[in-house]
Amino acid sequence: MKWLKKLSLNTYINAVQHKVGCPVCMDYFYMNDAPYRCLNKSCKKEPETVIEEAFSLQMPPMMGKVFFRPYMHRWEKLYKRRVPEMECPCPSCYEPSYQRLCPSCHTSLPADFWKHPTYLILLIGSAKSGKSSYIASLLKRLKSVAADGYNFIFDTEHAYASPWQPPLFRYKSANTGKTKAFITFFELPSKAIETYENLHDYQTYLKRADGLFVFLDPSTFPGIGGAKKRLSEKGIEVLTAYLEQMKVRKKREDFPPTAFIVTKLDLVMNLLPLSTILRHDTEPKGLYDEREGYQVSREVRGYLGAWSGPGLLQTIIYAYFREPYRFFSTASDEGKIELQNYAPLRVEEPFLWLFREIHRGKKEDIKENPTFTKPLAFKEIKREEK
């Protein structure tokens, strides 16, 4: 029973001792067991062999000294584990350091990483389907174009960034400036959804994922003249079948909220009618517009069935019969849209919907969060259409 998990002794111990999960290697550890890294430039650098093995680098990078906290007695551990230490002096230069690391892969973590939840969003799609360009357009859109229209701030954690690690982002409240959560994006290789065995190598990420971005390339749809060779019905079938097996093996209780994004909207703009909502960009209202989002999902669903054939659409509908999913269509910086002054088009809409569904899955009160609105009832949507 679900309510027994909240009363278990392990859950209470993990909450008191601040057990967290690394957003890169997915290993769990207690925050007080995490080592420190010396940030003093005058301190002697050491070869980082742990990062070399974890990220398959050709040679170990020269970085600051890694050290642990001094040994504590048993009674002192029980008392001090309740509040993790923010700083610790380096044993070589005696300069205090606040940089925490993952014990397994030595990934740099913020000092307040244990205070806020961390959400993992997986990017799944074929090669050249627009995964990387979408994230770049999303960050540009949230920081510059629509920064004044939303009730949140989306910043990059600079202390976390490195050439071999995926970036970590802070989700802050625009009213108070306080951090609400950490968000990280992880892009699966394009070969991951080709076979069941390839997808099994990323079982840990699928188990920990709080949301999925599945990218569909319209240039490969038969209805537009493309060949189904990048992301076909087989790729979606492999993904949905593996998620279903994870539910059977009790690796997950349900499917993560999934946003199916038809990218490269500028390529199919001539095929769309002038009255479609997809020709217009979203207005930054500070939240996800349920009425407009429902209309967008219905239109993209109809176009997807006509362009890709009924097989792909039926596979998605049957697999997500009782699971949260929605269809979107975006254009990133790679395209050139004549109707807009800038290339990104509707790029923030999938993110706003997915983050709202993640909060709903975490059973947090959406009414108290000014960023999200209460989902519109089905009867109200029908009434609006009439």
C-alpha cells in the first residue's frame, strides 16, 4: 500500500539524513558523505581519475584536491547529519570550500542541492530531430524574449557546468527569488530506441525520469514525402513497450508525463491552413494556458495522423490510455519563419505543460504555486468550443 511507504523507517532516515540522487550517474548518497573540492587556485592540482573513468575521457583533467570531512564519533554523526555542513577547510591550504561532489562520479553539486527537489527530463528522438536545438531555443526564450511574462526565473548553475557534464538549472520564483527546484536535461542517443536491448542500457534514467520529451521529425513522415528511417513506429513501440515492462517489474508505478513534439514547424508551414493556431506564437501569461494547449494538442494530433499514418498515432494512444501525454509542435533556431521576427516558435509550451504535470505527480498543491493553473475540465472545454 502506498501509505505504508511514508511510514517506513528507511523513508524517515533518508529524509532526516538528506539522501539525494546524483543527476548524472543516478547514484543515491547522503549529503554529509559527499566529498569536497578545493577551489583555491594557489592550491596544488591533482589528476581527476574518477571523472576520467566516469565520463570515458582520454586523459584525467587537472582539478582541485578532493577531500572528505574529518572523522566524527558516532554520537556526533547522529547529531550533525540532520544539517549538512556547508563548508569544510582544505587539509592542504586550509581554505574553506563549499563545492560538494558526487561520491561516485565526482559531479559538482551546488551547496544547497539537498534543500530542493531535482527533476530529470529525458530527451528522446532520432538523429537530427531537433533535440539539442530545442533546448538552446528554450533557454533563449525563457531568459530573453519571455522573461518578463512568467512568474519564474530559469538560470544556469554556473558552479555545476563543465565540458563533460550536462548542465543543471535553477528554477526560482520571480516574486521572492528563492530556488524552488533543480532541473536537468539528459539527451539519450538516437540509437537508444532502435532496439529493446539498446534501451535497456538506460534503464536507470528511465526509472528516475520525471518527464519525457519525445521529438518527431516531420521530414521523415510518409505524408510529407519523407522515408520512415529516423523515428518510425518501431521506435515508439520500443519505448512504450519498455515502459510497460518497467511497470510490470515494479520499476515504475506509471508512465512519466510525455510531451510528443513535432519539430521543424517551419518546414510544414505551407501545409497548414491560415486559421491554425500553430502559426501564432504563445503569449507569456506567466503560466500554461490549458485552453490554448488543448487546442494545439488536438490540431497536432490530427496533422500527425495524416502525415505519419495511423500506426504511429494509434501506438501512442493505446500505450498512454491512462497516462498523461500531449502533442506539441515547435520551431527552433535552425528554422527560418517568415511570419515571425525571431525563429523560436512555441518552444516554451511543452516545458510549461510538462513541469505542471510533474508537480501534479508529486502531489503538490498547484493552487499555491502562481506559475501553474488548475487544469480545465473536459466539460468546460466542450463549452468553450461551442
